[in-house]
Amino acid sequence: MSTAKLRETIHEYLSEAQSDSHEVQQKALQALASITRVSPQNRSLLAQTYGGIPALLALSKSISPMIQTLSLSVLFNLSLNPNLKQSLADMETINHLNSIILSPTSPPESTKLASSLICSLAMLDKNKAKFGVAGTIPLLIHAISDPCNAAAHHLLSTLAELVQFHGNCTLAVRAGAIPVLIHVVESSDGEDLSGTSLAVLGLLSKFDEGLNALKKTEQVVSSMVEVLKGRCMLSKEGAAEILVRLFDESEGCLADALNLPEFLTVLADISVRGSAKAREMTAQLLRKTMEANLVSYSDGSHMLLQW
């Protein structure tokens, strides 16, 4: 189909999407979602259509869950084009996405799409600070703290993208991200939630604010060791990486680990059966425990490495 014909078709779908007929709206939005899902050109043509993005944003505020989710799907598709991320991330759109996440009456699918759209837009580094200024970080943390939130995995992935910006890391720590994420790790029945939470904790620990908050968290070392004893390799990698950072900064955390009878046994098991990254992290942990025991031995203390 020629570009001119594509423009005409997209314009027709967009006009129908604003129809008074719910059925016509739904079919038009389904068509727009379909043609923008895999075609960067179609996304650009829709974005260039006069009034296209404002119309989709207005439709995403519909009281109809179907119309809302379909319009959010089209907006998400548009956000996949790198050149559209900055223009899509205006404050009106950000505030609307925040309101969807905040509202307890939002359909789960809308919350997932709103979160995914934020994540996609935040992949452009220039946009990360915008979400911090708009208050998105505490909203995400509040939503994640709800154990019944069906969109938890999407929300965690979005938080992981946003906290790669130092300013957002500070906001997350101040909003109580550390205890919320630790709680998810300890209580989650889903390995994917635990693994993603540990990934976010690992990102937070790269900055002083996050690492200091982790060091002050009660029983954080025993919590990470419990993860190492689990089955999910992604979670083990995350926990081991966090322990490496904690040991680098805190002798107290290293001492806490060595006081756990199962700690060295768990490390030995992962060093043999773990993934490449888990084995690498475990090697660092074993080296640090060896160094600590050598120092303890030279000082005449009793923290000896037992196998």
C-alpha cells in the first residue's frame, strides 16, 4: 500500500475511533492497534496525523474499559519508535498515566498498559527525570505494596527502568522502596516477582542512598541468604550481587553472614551448580569471607572458615 493510501486509511480509522458508536470506536481502535503493532512507519504516520495523539489520549480516559485499554495499546505502540518517546512524554500524558496507576478502580489491563507505557517512555534517558518530577516513583511503590495488584510485575519493571537515574533512586528510597521490595522478596509466591524485586534492589544499591538504606534494613543479610537457598537462579544472582555490595561497605553485614550456619554451604553449592553470573558473584563472596577469616585468625579471634 502506498504512503498516501496509508495516510488516508489511518485518518479514517482515527475519525471512526472518535465516533459516537461504541462498536465503531472499538473496531477502529483495534485496527489502529493492529497496524501500529509491527510497523514503525505506520506509527510515524499516525503520530503525524493532525490531532491523532490528543485524540488517543482523550480516548484513553474513556469510562469504557475496552476503549481505554485499546487506546493505551495504540499509544504504547507509538512509544516503541525512539523518535516519538520525547514528544509523547508530556506532563499531561504522564499525569494521566499516574492517575490510572493510582486509581483502585482502574482495570488491571489498563494499569499494566499504563505502566508499560511509562517504562517504554522512560527508556529515553531524558524522560526519566520527568517522571520523577511528576511523582510517578512513590505511586509505583504504593501500588507495588498492594499484594493483590495484578499488575505488580509490570510496575516493578517500570520502577527498575526509572531508578537507573540517580535522582529517581533517591526519590524511591525516600518513598520507602527498600522495605516494600524486601517484603515482596520474602512473601512473593511468584519467582518472577522476587527476581524483579531483587533486580530493582540491585539497581538501588548502586547508589549511596540505596546501599545505606539496605545496610540499615534489619535482617537484610539473612533475607538474601534465604533467597540463595531458593530455586530461582535469577533471584540468586540478584541476592548474591546485593551481598557483594553490602560486604564491600559493611563489616557488620559480613559478620552477620558468617554467623549463619548455612551460609558457606549455600555458597559452595551455587559455585558448582549456579549460572555463570551466580558463580562469579559467589566467587567474590567466598573470597571476601576468606579474607575476613584470615584477618580474624591473625587477630586471634574465632571467626574461622569451616568446611
